[in-house]
Amino acid sequence: MIVRVQGSGQYKLAQNDVDGLQALDRKLVEAVHAKDEIQVHQILDEMIALVQSKGIPLGAGELVSSDTVLPHDAISIEEVQSLLQHESLVGTTQPAGKS
């Protein structure tokens, strides 16, 4: 899976790391529904840290379509809620750029 982190670039994640990202995504959805802004930001931080630490950075010259985009962690809870598509930022479908 190719993940873009706004302001940080793109990363390629292996499937076991995608599974971890999806688990965090489910927690994010719960926090958004609970309107727990502190938890939303903590989970976004965890998601970004996972992608940046486990993912392989793609070069700036590589043009690859992202399977998902993670917003910066300073985003408001309302903005996160508007980004949720089908109750998820990450999604559960098989990514186009699977690992």
C-alpha cells in the first residue's frame, strides 16, 4: 500500500503494517464518533509514526498514486470527520499498489 502523509511524502507499507494502520484507523473512527479530539490527535500521531517508521519512503521523483492520504495531526476533528469515507481513512479494500 502506498500512503501519503501530508507534508511528509509517500511511503510504501508491507501488508502486516497495513493491518496495524487499519487497526489504528478503526480506533480513529471510534474517537471521531465520540468527539474525543485529544484521542483523535493521539491516534493520528500514531498512524503517522507507524507509516514513517515502518514504511519505505518513495523518492521525490517517483510519481505513484497513493492508496490513502493521512492528514497532518493538527487537523480539526470536524475536518477528520469530513475525510472519513465509508467510515475509514485507510479503508479495507485491497490496495492498487499492494505489497
